[in-house]
Amino acid sequence: MENKYLSVTDEIRQALKENKPVVALESTILSHGMPFPENMEFSHKVEEIIRAEGAIPATTAIIGGKLKVGLTGEELDVMCKADGVGKVSRRDVATYLATKKTGATTVATTMMLAEMAGIRVFATGGIGGVHRGAETTMDISADLQELANTQVAVVCAGAKSLLDIPKTLEYLETMGVPVLGMGTEDFPAFYCRRSGCKVDCRIDTYAEMAAVLKTKWDLGLKGGVVIANPIPEEYELDFDEMEAVINRALEAAKEANIHGKDTTPFLLSHIKEYTNGVSFASNLQLAYNNARVAARIAIEYAKMK
Ligand code: PSU
Ligand code: MN
């Protein structure tokens, strides 16, 4: 069935038709996860990295009543300037389309758009998850439910430890979402290669990772896969130092009475502030690394079809 809201660029549409590798990218990381103007360079470079590997990047957003898969340079800049750009999760999609608001896609909505377009691999920084204190706030990212339902693999550096990582992994287990380690047994904690938690299974080659994806979806099993790809060692930050920074950001959020969808962006910007931008340099590098690995997995996956 033709989806009249979906707008895929000619390049991406053609690539998918010819079974060429395509990697989806989110825009919330640009509009609400990184500062302007640093995000401008990132948005272009992450796409270049995917191209250099031999895959095609597909950044997603909601613009002018359309679900956009693949953005022009100008559209990327709009998302980076983030002027009046909202953060769109699954519940917001219809509202943003019908009212023609500009929206940045989270992991959840990028998965939705990728699936609609026929893209199976998506690269980001970190996924949302079960927040610390969720037993009282019930703050659980819609990303997890999307992973339970939507057939897209998300290459990420795990999750930030501002989340409750053990509870996040329990949720994914309950929902039947495989959490695979790219060359590691440890589930990474974004800036750190280890969180203290384990992945379900370590996979050492891109071809084998692609084979797991193909097998899961050949079986008709619904839902996505978390591909946990640790930050390169040279950019890793100290776990205890980051823990202290994260706790400070959590305190500030409590004091400022931050709730709901504002929580994650608030915490991210405070973490950056408290680390004088050191954490941001690591954030960039882990996202570039995820893009590179996602492209390689997408290339292997395309060979298997
Ligand atoms: N974690 C990060 N950086 C981010 C996000 C999460 O380290 O930019 C963004 C992603 O777009 C993710 C969203 O999907 O925040 C989760 O928000 P929430 O917790 O409100 O579901
Ligand atoms: Mn939330």
C-alpha cells in the first residue's frame, strides 16, 4: 500500500530497489542531543562516513507534513538549528504530520520511518531506556517498546548510565529483543566500554551479525535488535567520573522539576556542561564508530537477501 505521508529521496528509493545497503540516522540526536553549531559538522560527517564505507545514509525527520527519509543539506541544517523543532516519539507522529510541525525523530520514530521505507539498519549514539527511579516515575522510553515491535536493528554504544541499565536490559529481555555485543560480552554504557551488565551474545563478525538479523526476520519474528558497539578505547571516559557527573545532572533535573520528554535532553545538556565538552568529543566519536559499523553490517545484510 502506498504511504502518502512517506517521502523517500530518489537516491534512497533507488538504492533500496536495487538492494543496496542503506543506513538510517535519527535527527533528535541533532536537534536535542547535541549543541549548535557543533551538530552541523556532525550531521554531515556521519553521512560521509557511511558513504565512505559504501552504504547510503538516510537521516529521518518530519517536515511539512511528510515523513522524510533522507534529508537535503538544507534540511539537515534546519534540524541542527532546531528552531521550533520538536522531539517526536511514536505518540506525536500523527499530530506533527497533520499540523505540519517540524519534528526530530527519536530512536523510536526513526525505527518506524526506517521500517516503512524498507531500511533494516540504523545507527545512533545511545538508546533510550528505563530511567532511574522508574519504579515511581514510570519513565520508560518509547524506544524500548519500538524495539519490541519494529523490525530494525539499532547500532548503538549501549545506553547512558543516566538510565537504569539493568532494568533496561530486563525490559528488553521480557519483550524478546536480542541484545548483541559487537565484539564484546559487555553491554557498554555509552562513554564507557563496560556497564557491569552483559549482552545476550557476543558476535565477532559483521557477516554473522547480518546473519542473525536475517534469520530473525526470515522467521517472521517481530521487533528489532540492539547491536551494542562499544566506544573505541582511545575515547573512553572514566566510569566513576561519569557516574559523578550523571548524578549531578540527575539532581539538577530533580531540582528544576523536569519531567517526561524533557528529561533526556535536559540531562544530556547538563552532562556536557559539567564535563566542559570532553564528554561531547567522546559522544561524537562513538556515534561515528556506530555509523561505520552499521554500514558494514548493512553491506553484509544486503549480500544475503
Ligand atoms: N540518549 C543519548 N542521546 C540522545 C538520545 C538518547 O545519549 O540524543 C535521544 C534519542 O533520540 C532517544 C531519545 O531515542 O533521546 C530518548 O528520549 P526519551 O527518553 O524521552 O524516550
Ligand atoms: Mn521518558
